[in-house]
Amino acid sequence: MLRVLAVDDEAPALGELLYLLRADPRVRSAEGAGDATEALRRIGRALESGVDGDEAVDVVFLDIHMPGLGGLDLARLLGGFARPPLIVFVTAHEGFAVQAFDLEAVDYVLKPVRRERLAEAVRRVHDLVHATAAQPVQAPPPAPEQIPVELGGVTRFVPVDSIAYVEAHGDYARLHTDHGSHLVRIPLSTLEERWAARGFVRVHRSHLVALGRIDELRLDGGATSVRVGDAELAVSRRHARQLRDLLMRRADG
């Protein structure tokens, strides 16, 4: 069962969050902290206690806007620890989902907190903690990289490995996945730089493609295109040679 620390400078919001957390059967204990400084002291005791100690904390449910040290700042500090607790952001602001993604948050819950939405966040944390505890001898595999997308007030985390290609829409980008598409407010150039090591290549000023998802390379009258699933995407002249070389090297192993 989970040992939880909730951090929020607004007492009513903190009280409501603790009430909902304590009502969840997967939560063993839920403590509250009114600011980041108090939370750091509590987490310090948890680290001294060890993962199986009485003071241990598995996950921090963390507000973003707080006086002094904010939630994002606290999460960055915790990321430097050897064995930091998991992070779930709980906030009234939708605009910080990308920063949450960069800080490897497990989930991003919007206020006012709905019981069923919080239960889903607890389930994600519980599954991660349970998977780690089931194999104590081995280091847990790194969590798959995800990108947050907003849909009807709900933040979903889409695995990057499920994205076949990305289409530019001005300052936005449309992610085409195995099960549909999602619009995110991130320029294509930013995703190109961030995902280059994951095998995404620029084939056109409007498209970024996962190299492993390319099914065919087509040459037709001097024009080059690639087939990615059911989509056929044009390849610009400036990217064609590099793309052919990458595909040939990949085919050769």
C-alpha cells in the first residue's frame, strides 16, 4: 500500500485531497505539508528512514503554485536525489503539462479534483511501485517517455513509442499515433531536437517521422516520399539523401 505526502499551501484544498487519498484502499497513509519547505523536511526524514522505514514516502501529490519554492522547483530538487519519490502534480493550471512531462511526473491532475480522476492517478502510482517491489534484485527499467496532451480538460500521457509521425501546425504539432492523433502546443523543431536520439528524423519542413515506422521509400519522377502506415508523406530534396542513407544503414543492421 502507498505512503503518500500531499503538498498544497491552501488548507481547504489540502484537506480535500487528503480526505480523498485516505479513502482509497490502495493508500496506507497520507500526510500533508503546507509548503515546499515543510515537504522537503518530511522527505528528508523519509530518505533517512530508507525505502522500508517507518518514515518512507512513495509518492508526492504536489501543487504547482505555492509561495516561495513552487511545485516545479521542488520536483527538480527531488529529481537530483538518489531514490526520489514519485511525483503527481495536482494543479488548477493546465499550462504546465509540458514541464511536468520533462520532470517525469507520473500524472497531472487538474483541480477541482474529481474522485475518479484521482483514483486513476493512484492506480498509476500503485502499479509502478508494485512493479518495482516485485523485482527487488534488479533495477527497474526506465519508464517509457511520454508526452502530455490535453483533451476536454483531461491530461493524457501518450507514449512516444506509439507515435508514427508528427505534423507541423504553426506553433503546434499534431502527433499521429496507432490509435488517432493529438494536437500539442510544441513546435516541430523542439520535438525534432528532443526526439532525435529516439530515431525521429525530419523528412520535410512539415513532418517528423519515426525511422522505424517507415514501411516504404518511394521514388517517382525525381520526387521522394515515404509510406508510414496508411499515410504517404513527401520527402523534401534537402532531406532525401540523408533519409536514404539512414534507411540503408538501418537495413544493414
